[in-house]
Amino acid sequence: MIKVLLFGASGMAGGSVLEACLLSDFVEEVRVIARRPMPTAGKMKVILHQDYLDYSAIPEAFRDIDLCLFCLGVSVTQTSGEEEYRRITQGFTLAAAKMLKQHSPNAAFHYISGQGTSAKSSMMWARVKAETEQQLIALNGAVCFRPAAIGGKASARTPAFIKLLIPFLGILSPFRSLYIKGEDLGRAMFQAYRENLKSQIIEASGIRDLADRAN
């Protein structure tokens, strides 16, 4: 059994991953870093923290961790521009990865990136995510997941156009490169840990393959 550190549990992807953690016999404890109180259940512990660029006030949250699941993110449409998007996407993530390496040096770091991420993209968000992936791989041997559409519950921060699409996303289920169920995303991350995957980028169809092997 493992101890998990989870970021982004109040989001759509992170909420689905949290549910997978709570349902899995493989997970002994899940620590959730959050800015606002959340309902807790069983093996879930919420650690309130405000500054996602500096975790020095909560070192205990990062100790004795086996697997960090970083699901925190923001749509580029919800930011004022590259500076803010980079601060959240790259700054928050790397600060957590460095703190994890300091206090649980043998822990695995799994990062939810996104389909279309590329250092050569004409899209700013795709380049920033690609830079973040490479820095995480160099720092922690991270596994970076690039899902496409994720079937899950909308969060308060889910963009309005995504909320409108959620009820229809299931029609993409037959297409392995286009869709994954939220709970299967969490199961795929657990399976990647079991298989001791390191320093990899896993595209959408590969995430589905991992979830299938978790059955």
C-alpha cells in the first residue's frame, strides 16, 4: 500500500483521481493540498495551504510519500496571459516537485499535462507545458500524462464551454486517443507506479492501455 500526495483535487481531473484514490485498496493514505476546506473521508487528509510557489510551511505534507499526483492546472483562457499561465502551470508544479524531492527523494511524481503539448507548437500553453514536462523529468524522473477529453464532474473552475460539453463526451469513448473516464485516469497513474515507469510521456491511448492493465 502507498501514501499519495494529491494536488488539484477540487478540479475535474483531480476530483476523479481523488475518487480513484479513495476507492483503491492500493492507497493507504491520500494527503490533499488545498486552499479551501474540503470534506474528508477515511484515509483522506486535507492540508490547507495558500502559497503554491512556497511549501516550506508544510514540510510534513511531503514526508514519507510514495507517489505524488499533480493534477492542478488552469485553462489558458482563464489567465491574463503568459506570465500568469506560466506561474501556475510551471511555477506551482516545479515548486511541489522540488519540495517532494527534498522530503521524499524516492517518491514518484506523476503530472497531468495535456494532449497537444509540444515544444514546437505555435500555441503558448503547449510550449509551457512541454517545458514543464522536461524540467520534471530532469528533476524527478516524472511520468507525464497527456489525456485528451476526461469524463468527470465539472468543478467550479471548469470553463463554461467545457461544462456544456461534458454530458456529450462519452460518445468519444470508442476512440482511445480522444477520451478517458476520470476514474480510469487515476487507475492508470497507479498502474504506472506499479510498473515503476520513470521519465516518460504517455499520450492518451497509452493512458487507456495502463488503465486496462490495472483491471
